[in-house]
Amino acid sequence: MIYAHLNSELRNQFHHNVITSLKPGGKPILEAFHPKQLKDNYKSGGPKNTDMLYALNLLKKDFQNLTDGQGKELEIDLKEGQFHSDKGFVTRFTGVK
């Protein structure tokens, strides 16, 4: 799930469906913009609605039924074309079913 930003109503159900669809040992991989992307006024893109941005604690809650859930919140350099270039603040998460 790379930059698959959903509002909270859709996100909860989507993440539940992801877990359900994984085979035992399957691993979701997620990278999305963090709320700091808006708060700190990064210019590299992403949703302009904080409800669609993901902090690590939110993802750990959504994927609490997975084992080895881990992630990072970090500043990265984006170089993905005209509308996604410059520094950005993202959350990365993975776990194991």
C-alpha cells in the first residue's frame, strides 16, 4: 500500500480487508504521508486532509492483529516527478500475518 491514502471511514475497513486477504506469513507493506506533511508545510505532495494522513501509532492500531508490526516516521527526499519532489515526511509500516 504505497501512498494509498483513505479517509478514516474507508481506511479501517480497507486495512481489515488487507489482513483478511493475506495468507499466513504474508506481509503488508505501507508507505504514506504523515500528518507532519501538512503541519510542517512540506511541499512534496500528498492529501491536504489530515484525516487521510497516517501516523505510526494509527497503523499499529489498525494492524494490531499482525505479529512483528514495526515502522518508522521519517523525513525523506522524494524524486517522483514534477508534483512529488522535495522533502516529505512519511510513515512506513510492515508486519506479518
